[in-house]
Amino acid sequence: MIHEYLEKSARRFPDKEAFIQDERRVSYAEANKWSDSFAACLQIKGIRKGDRIALLMDNCIEYILAYYGILKAGAVAVPLSPKLKPDGLTFILNEIDAAAVITTFKSERLLKAAGSGLKGVKLMVIQSPRLDWPPSGPAVVAFEACISSGELPVDTARIESADLASIIYTSGSTG
């Protein structure tokens, strides 16, 4: 399974750089530990095997950690473009019956405009959240808190190779 590649690399090359973004460097061991913490955080917050998790973020290290964490939690990663229009986001969140949204506060206007699409969402994980956002609704946790919560147990034994891992929407730009 995809998350097992990260785990194997963390065992074989713990100090080797896995991800680079600008001046930031993340080793395989760090990435594996942080994605484990993220998965455990999702499970503690009520995310269950098969729950759909929308990833509404630009490309960044946090996106990668969240993706692996979602897979390790047994949930289904649904990567979405932060350039979606509100009606498109609402449609997708309703269609997949999203249990959670992983995002940044940069998507605040988009999420506010898609307000009715958030009614089934029970959890929002926000990278660097602002104190005044989001308004009432789903439970909110800071991304940074999810990955720094220490060594939490992750139940990956129940994940099978036939389980759904990701749903990918295309932009439709290819006709």
C-alpha cells in the first residue's frame, strides 16, 4: 500500500531528505512520524475507515503529510483544487459526503461561500488557523497540533489492499 513506501523508507533511510520546500527539509523519519501523528489525530477526532477527507490545499509539505496520514487512518483522500468555485466545492463535498476538510485559512472565502456544503463535515484541520475563523460548525483543530501530538497509536492493521484510498476529480480542462 502507498503509505507502506514511506514507512519502509523511514526504516531504511531515516535521516535522508524526503521532501524539500523552499528552505524546509523533512527527513523520511520525520515525515513518517508526523503522518502517524496526523492519522492518530484523525482517528481520535472520530474519523473512521472509509470516511472521505477533502484536501483543499496548495502544494506543500503539509499536504503530503496529510495525504499519508489520511491513508494511514484508513480514510479516503480526496485532493481538491483551492481554485474551485464555491458551487463546485459544494457539489463535491456533498457528493463524497465529506467527513473532514484539510485546508488553510487562505481558503476561508471559498469555504464561507460553500457554506451549505459543509453541513455534513464534522472536522476541519486548518494549517495556521486564524483565531476568528472558521465560524461555528465542524470541530476545528490546528494542523500543527495534529502533527506535534507525539507518539500516538495508529490502527493500520484493519486497512486492506482492496480498500479505497483516493478519489480524484479532474479539472475537465482536457475536454
